[in-house]
Amino acid sequence: MSDSIPERGPKFRRRAEARPDEVLDAALELFMEQGFAATRVEDIARRAGLSKGTVYLYFPSKEAVLEGLVRRAIVPIADSALEALGSYEGDPRIVISTVIRMIGHRFGDPRIVAIPKVVFREVLGFPHLAQMYRTEVLDKVLPVVSGLIRRGVEQGYLRQVDPELTVRSIIGPMLLHLVMAEVFGITPAGGLQFDKLVDNHLSILFDGLSAPPSAKTWSSS
Amino acid sequence: MSDSIPERGPKFRRRAEARPDEVLDAALELFMEQGFAATRVEDIARRAGLSKGTVYLYFPSKEAVLEGLVRRAIVPIADSALEALGSYEGDPRIVISTVIRMIGHRFGDPRIVAIPKVVFREVLGFPHLAQMYRTEVLDKVLPVVSGLIRRGVEQGYLRQVDPELTVRSIIGPMLLHLVMAEVFGITPAGGLQFDKLVDNHLSILFDGLSAPPSAKTWSSS
Amino acid sequence: MSDSIPERGPKFRRRAEARPDEVLDAALELFMEQGFAATRVEDIARRAGLSKGTVYLYFPSKEAVLEGLVRRAIVPIADSALEALGSYEGDPRIVISTVIRMIGHRFGDPRIVAIPKVVFREVLGFPHLAQMYRTEVLDKVLPVVSGLIRRGVEQGYLRQVDPELTVRSIIGPMLLHLVMAEVFGITPAGGLQFDKLVDNHLSILFDGLSAPPSAKTWSSS
Amino acid sequence: MSDSIPERGPKFRRRAEARPDEVLDAALELFMEQGFAATRVEDIARRAGLSKGTVYLYFPSKEAVLEGLVRRAIVPIADSALEALGSYEGDPRIVISTVIRMIGHRFGDPRIVAIPKVVFREVLGFPHLAQMYRTEVLDKVLPVVSGLIRRGVEQGYLRQVDPELTVRSIIGPMLLHLVMAEVFGITPAGGLQFDKLVDNHLSILFDGLSAPPSAKTWSSS
DNA sequence: AATGAATGAGAATTCATTCAT
DNA sequence: TATGAATGAATTCTCATTCAT
């Protein structure tokens, strides 16, 4: 029992410390594919290469797995977003572009998009999940972004806009791009192409849809 | 026949024609509040003022209720959207504004937003729901919108943008506004205020975030 | 309702007194096809050209329909069988042949075989049905048959056999013929052919399987 | 049953391999007593000393239990019957007697008769059960028996009879004996007494009911 | 630590029966 | 009489969770 038992289990022996993470990985995939309710604990176990009982060794309940999933994802998100947005001083359009591109890049990784997708899906059923996500992620990130915009307006970089509402204009198109692709399978001709979306989006976001000569004659109100 | 006792409690109300709609109304509320999986058929019945069995009188399964919900909502959506977008000829910004405002207005009615919310939530678990929604709503509406944009570009009203991707920039901010409010309870100071969101959004959409003088010095690429 | 309403209902108007019988007819078919438990009251009603509620106008419960079915079938069976067997005095082989042929003939009518088939199927679940069938049919018919055999033995027409057990030898082959055909779809080449079965059976029953010369050397004990 | 309780109560007996058989045993008893439809899965579980869920651990549905029951019974039946009938060469009456006696003996065991009884009862409701039983049992056994008879006729041991129809005369009386006893509780004075039935039956089968002197004057046609 | 057999509460669905019309 | 909408008890089946090994 002490050393070489290579033929036990279908896979090579793994370090026990990695187990909880493997469970979360498996759960993430499944919750994303079918939702929390439709995923059986045994499915999670199987996909993680474990038995049902073992899952309960690391998580007291199925709901705890979902919670663990969100918790695990929360720290790096808030961290890296705030880090990038952090204390930049100059033209906010540069930071915004940078961050948007970074987010766009990250969302190319299915492991990363999966988290918000699962959260969106399940929060209504588990309000304290929403609470957690809001407190740990949104309440930290949103004020920074709107602060950035406010400063941009004050410093003359940006037109007079409502900073809070403008956050929706910055992030919304990317969310929709994802939703269309993931939920309905609607992508542009060549695939997800987040890069192109970001280019098109930033161009409109900063310079508007209107053709230059029309700027005088057009009024959106 | 002898004596008429019409007020004998909620039982035997005999309004057969209205029943399916009452069931759908109740189901919509519950699916929205807790999701499809967490809603028991008995809950639906109770909220509709019926007994469990009666629900099955009109719908062969719980899933059929969900389907009926989507089906009921689909026709008016596609209709009214296409009607508004229809065959407008002039400056597309006027149509876009009009439609966006119309959508914004409609989304003020919780009965109306509820449908896409439920669809988004459950679609992963019921792929043919996605199919239905896509075929009946998205595949009809999206091409019209991107056609509008394409024409706007060709006729010089709009800058050179990718029509398909630009759809995301038009609708995305509104989706995010809703998601933030409904999923995480994050609204601007005074409530949902869809009107203000729409104004802010359209202003940015057409004229861009950048302050006018900066147009020369800024490059979004 | 006053005079000529030929287009109401799928069939010509029938006299109300026939209703209970129509219900029993429908029930018989269905109980035979699928068994009592698998037959819904609504199925019975539909096949009888009535509505569910109307069935309850004539029978207080589903079980009462089954009971009514058996009751209706019992009288003529006992009657006609006893009549034929009744008070015959001469060679019992003639009566037995006659009755067997009569039974064989009757069993050609699906409406008639259906009754014992349904009874066999359901008696275990409704013991008082068995009781009824036994008291009304079997306890009347069997003693007459074994009495006939006993007398045949006493009068030298038949070999020394056990009259009670011999009843099984007389009727059993016909039962098996039916069971094989109805339950497993196993019939002789040209169909049910009850006539041929009866001929073959009677020939063996009275004269035995053994070839004549072997009679001396063979002993069945 | 009386003593050896491996203590610890009925829970967690951990005898995984025996379980399916225990379930089948319990189901057999119940299906026989009350029929398939009237037996609840929980009843089966309870009688097997298990919980409802455990039944589903081994059988995916109640119907699968019924199927398993038949499947389990089928192999030994066909095997032992064919073995006995197999390749006998001489006087077929000896084999027939032997097999009939063997069957008679076996049918003394309630566990064995139960199977065909359940099959007969439920087969109309589950046609593929009939299919299975027919293919695996009847289609194997019947041709062997009729072949035996045909050979007996050819070799002069038996009178000119129809081999296929004669099968009914051989087996039918035993079936009826069982049906009368099990369905209606009608047995000869001293109980089932299969031995006596078999003796009486074989005597008639081979030598006929008719008293010897009458052979000339009697004609069964 | 790991397993998977066993449990039982809970949910979907069916259908006999009732009753206002 | 006749109808069929409405009811709810009963039943099948699922699956999170426990626990002996």
C-alpha cells in the first residue's frame, strides 16, 4: 500500500491535494453544459475520475461545490481586473481599450467564461451566490470603471456621459456577443472572433456610429 | 338548476378557454423566480389557482409548459419588431432609435422581459427551445437589423463598420442593463430607469464616447 | 332531440336501454386487449361512444364494470352447458362429443372466449370475481360432467378412471389450444382450426394414442 | 428463516451479488399473488428486505423486473426439457411419460409454476414478453415434442394422429389442472395431487377413455 | 482516503371519481 | 341524461446523502 500500486484506478495516481480542484473542474463543465439541477453528483465524480463518496469528502453538499466554484473564480478576476484598471492616470480610453482587449482575450478560454455563465444561470436559485458574486466581484470592479469614466469626463477626454450607465455600453456588447454564441450558436462567419468584435466595438464606443460629416446635423435626443 | 350558487370558492370555475394562459402566466412567474428545475408542477397549479391534475389537462408535461411559454411569446415579438424595422428607407439612426426606445419601453413590463430571461436560463438544458427561439425570433430579427446598418453604411449615414458585429453594440448595453438589475440587483440610483439608459446609450452609440476635439488625436486601433 | 338529429354523434342514435351493454362490450374488448388495470375508464367510454361521466351513470366504479361483465356472461354459459349435458341417459361419449363440439364452435366467437380470458387474467386481483365465477359456473358445470363420466364408467361405457380428474383430460386440450393461439400466437398451419383440434382430441380421448396392437404390451403405470 | 441473523438489522447487508435474485424472488411472489399492475415497486422492495431505491439499483424499471424474471426462468426450462426429450430413440410413450411426470413433479414447486403463471397473466400487456417466452421456450420445446409424436406414428407406436395438435392433448390437461387449482381453488379431494392427475391422464392419453369391448362399436367422428 | 451499496424524501405523471352545468 | 373540467391520491422513478467497509 505504501508505494507502487500503479494498476489501481483508471488513471495515474494523482496528488490528493489536487482533488478538490479536479472536482470543481468537473463540476464547472457539467454545470455549464446542463445546469446545476440537471447535474448529478455522480456525474461530477465520474468526470473527475472519482467515486461519488469521494466528492463528499471534499464538499459537504452539491451546493457547496457550486459555491466553491464561484469562490475559486472570484479572487483572480477581481485581482487582475483591478490591477489593470488600478491607478492609471492619463487618457482613460487607453486603459479601457487595454482592459477590454484583455477581457476579450481571456474569454477565449472556455474555462474562464464558464464561471460567469454558471453564475448567471444559477443565481436566481441560490441568492447568496448572487450576493457573493456581487460583493466580491461587481462591487469592486464597477466603481473603478465608472470612476475611470468620471475622471475621463472631468479631464475632457470623454463627452458628458453618465459614468454608471456608460459601463453598460462598454461591457454590454461583449456580453451579448458571448450570449449569442454560447446560447444560440450565432457567431460571425468565421467563428467567435472576439478580436474583430472588440475592434468594431471600440471603434463605435469611442467614435460613434455616425459618419463624420453628419455630426452636425444629427441629434440623438 | 334549482338555485344558483356561483360563489362556491375557487373550485369549478369552468373557464376552460382561459386556463392554458393562466397556467402559462403562473409558470412564467415561477420559472423567472426560481428557474424551471426548481419549480414544481404543483407550484404552478397552486399559483394559477388550480390543482396539479388540471395543469396536465392542458399541457402534457412540465417541459411542454415551458415550450408553450416561449411559443406564446414568440409571435408578438417577431411581429412587432419586424413591423417597426420593416421597410424604412431614410436615415437608419432614426429607426434604430425608435426601435431601441420601443424595446426599452416594453422591457419595462415585467411580463415581457420575463420571457427572454427564462429562455436564456433554460435554453442550455432544452436545446430545442434554443432552436425554436433562434428560428422564430433571432433569425428573423437579426438580419433585418444588420441589413439596416449595412444600408446606412452604404448610404453614408454611418461609418464603415461591420454590420453583423455592430448589432452587438446596439443591443448589448440593454441586455447588460437588464442582467445587472435582474440577476444582481444592481441599478442606477433611482431604479431601472430604462429611459436614461437608452438616452445615454444612443448618445454614445451614434456619437461616441470621445470628446469632439479629441477626434483627431485618438485612434482606437 | 325532438325528431331527426342524425348528425349528432358519430353513430346513429341508440336506445338508452342498450347503454350498459355497450359499455360492457367496450370494456370486454379493452380488458381482453390490455387487462383491467391498463384500461382507463375514458377508453371504455370512448369505445362505447360515450363520455367518461356517462359510464358512471350505469356503473358505480370501474371494478363494477368488470363485475357486470362476468355477471352478464355467466347466466347463458351455465344455462346452455347444463341444458346440453342435462339428463342424457345413454352412451356418455355421445354427449361429451356433442358438448365439446358445441364449445369448440362457440369459442370460435371472439366475444365468447373473451369472457373466460378476462376472468382468468383478473381473478387473482379480484378474488370475489373468482368466487362468483366458481359458484355460478364451475360448481354447476363440473359436477354434471364428472357425474356423466361416473355414470359412463358404472354403465361400462368407459374404462375405470377418476371422474373428477378426467374432466381435465376432456377440457384441458381445448384450453391449451386457445392459450397457445391467443397468448403466443401459435396456431396450426391453417389458422385456429378448432374443428380439427376437436377431432384429433376426441379421437385420442376415447381411443387413446397407442396403436391397437400395442395395447397388450403397453402399460402406462 | 428462523435464526441466523447476521445481526445489525436489515440495513447494510451488503450482499450485492445476491440482490438481483432476491428482488426477482420477491417480485415473483407478488406478481403471482396480485399481478404486475397491482404490485408496487415498494412492495417488491419491502418483501425483499430492501428499500425502493435499491430495486432501481439493479433494475431500471418495474417492467425490467418482470422481464428479468422471465429471462431468469427461461434458460433452465428450455434446457431441462430438451435434455429429457433430447435424442431418445425407442417407444415415445416412455419419454412422454417420463417428461410428463417430470413436469408434474416440478410443478409441485410453487417457485416453478409461478413463472408460466405470471407470463400467461401479463403477456397480453407486454407483447415482447410473449415474444421472448415463445422464442426461448415454446419454439424450442414444441417442435421436439411434435417430432417425437411424428416418429412414434411412423414407427407404429402411435395411432395416426396430427402431431402438432396432439401436443395439446398431452399438455393441456396438466395446464387445466393447474388453472383450476390456482385460479379458482378447485382441487381434487386431497389437494393438488399432481401424481394422480398424471396417472389418470397418461392412462387416458395412451389407452383412451373407452372401455375395451366398446372399441369396435364406437366411432369418434 | 476511498468506495459504492443503500436509503428515502421528493417530484412528475396518471387516472378513477366527482360534480356543476 | 349526458358531459367533461377539475381534483388529488397513488405510483413510478430520481438522486442527494449516508455509512460500513
